[in-house]
Amino acid sequence: MVPFSSKEALQDWLREFAAVRDNAVAAPYVADQEPTDGRDSGLVIFPLRNATTSVFIRPVTTGAPEWRVTIEAQPEITELTPQELHDLCRELDGVADLCTFLQQKTNECAGQHSAAR
């Protein structure tokens, strides 16, 4: 198991991601949650401007190195113009990029943790 990153570490990673990513999409943030077993759960919220659904990114399980995107069911139908659909696609591309980034950062930390042993 990889040592899980704290909320502060995740916020640092989000700032690092924002520095290299086009700011045309909404700003993701780390959710305030009750820690489980003394550890933060790592829930990252990615607000969408062009959909009524919630999207979040989190480790598969607390402390796991794999990250996943969850797209919740929409409460209502979304109708979009072609431009709005393109904008939503850019947002979802940003979600995928962030999930990949968090996976890479977690793997880097795991490698550093293993090397330190």
C-alpha cells in the first residue's frame, strides 16, 4: 500500500496541475471530508460548467495508488448547443488529464517511499 497523500499534499498537486494546464476549465478542489482511519480519503471535486452532474476523482480505495473518475447520474436532461458540447468535452478532457496527473504523482511518491526503505 502506498502512503496516502494528505489534503495539503493534494492541494499542492492541484496547484502544480493548474500551473501547467489551460485554465479554460473549472478549478478542481479537494473536498473537506472526515478522515478514515486517521487518513484523508483524497476526494477531488471537478466542477463542470456545462453539465448538471457531479464529477469527482479519488483513489480506488484509501491509500491505493490507482485513481478513478466518478460521474454521478444527472438529475435532469442536459441539452447542449454544438459549442456547449465542445466545451463539455474540453472539461471532461481536463478531468481525464487531472486523473492521470494524480496517478503519476501517487506513483512518484510510491517510488520515493520504496526507495527510502
